[in-house]
Amino acid sequence: MATRLNNDLEGSMVEEMRRGTVHGRGFKAFLTLLMLARPDRDLVKRICTSLEAQDLVAVRFGKRDLSSVSFRRADLSHATFSDCDLTGARFEGSFLSQTRFEGNDRLLDAQFGDLSRIDSIWVGRKLLDAPDQIRAWIAEATGRAEAPGEPCPTALQVARLFRKFITPLGQARRDELKRDALLAGKRFDGAASTEACLEDSVRHSYLTGPDHRHRFRRAEGDKYAEMVTFVREGRTSDGIGRLIAGLCSRRGCMHQLKA
């Protein structure tokens, strides 16, 4: 498809992106096609479209000038930056999980904000998934230390549990899931166990179950809205705050995602 992309079609795609009429996977498909067809280093900036809060899952940015580009609140899980100029780029609130930084990426003065939505990153062949590792790499790569402190590990664990039902952009992922699938995956050091997070999420009515098939279902209505805000923005409602506080054993913890 990229090889058949002529100037007229390219112009139409860019116009739709600028007007904001394509979202989610459509936006990602348009951007990927344009980058495959046009190797111009300044292509992304020339398009002049916002990448904030976009679905950029598994998008590969290779040899691009992305200086001062804002990726705020975007889903960058499994995305790759390779030999890109990311000087002054903004990543606050973006979701990074298995996100790759390869080759000679320039990250001077890039800003990542707190660590609440950084699950893991690859730097070359090294996986960083502990908050202290990630914070140290950010400081070294950007030349600037982000705000001190770490998010509550139990809040991170609850957010990971809720993300089984809700995407990082706040969209519905699924309505129900089996216990084994809910308990699988990363466990944060110092956090309450995933089993305890699941049990208390049921007790606080954010999840219901298990049913006869050992499946748990997400809440609806106001409870679901709280879950969406928590996953998408890192803001903790009173109810989710009480859930986390009842699970967290860390002394002096604020029980928040944002450090």
C-alpha cells in the first residue's frame, strides 16, 4: 500500500489527520503508511498533527526529527524509536510498556513526568522495568532529573489489574476475564499481591465475580467511570483511594499513582 501512495492520496490522508477526523487504529495506520512511503526526516513535524493521546501502539519511528514533539498521554506500548532526534520531546502521561529506544536517540531535555504510566522500556537490549532503573536512565539520557519520589506500588498493581479491562487511552478492552488471566503478569516490588488486589476490587465493587466459569466482570456506571479515569489519567477517586489504602502497607504512602 505504501508503494502506491501518490501525492493526491498522501495529501488527503494528511488533511484528514490535521482535521482530527481519524482516530485510534485509523490514525495509527495513516501515520505508519506515510512513514513507510516517505523517509523524510522531518515528515512527522511537517504533517503538523497532534500525537497527544493517540494510539501509537507498535509504531516504529526510525530516523525522524521528533524534537519538541508532544506524545503526552499517548499509548506508546511496543513502539520503537530508532536513531531519532527527541530533543525536548514531551512524554508526560504517555503509557510506555516494552517501548524501545534503539541506536542513537537524542533525548536531551525530553520530559517524562512521573513514572506512573511507565511500565517498562527497552534501551538497546536491556529491559528496564523497575522504577529506580527507569528514573536513573531518564536522568542520564535527558540531562534532567524528574520529580523525586515514586508512585505507590500497590496503586501501580491495581492500575495494571484494571488495564486488563481498559486500554491506557481509557477505551473498553473487554468486559470479563478469567481469574488466571487477571493474576498473570508483572508484580511490583512492595505492592500488595495481585490476588489481594483482585479480592478487594471485588469487595469494593469495581469487579464482580467469580461466576461459574471463574470469570470476573468489570463494574458499570460510576464505578466504571472511576476506573477509566484512574487508568487513563492516573487520578484516584475517593473509592479507589480507599481500595488502595486498605491494601498498601508502605509507611507514609500517599496511595497515589502520581509520585
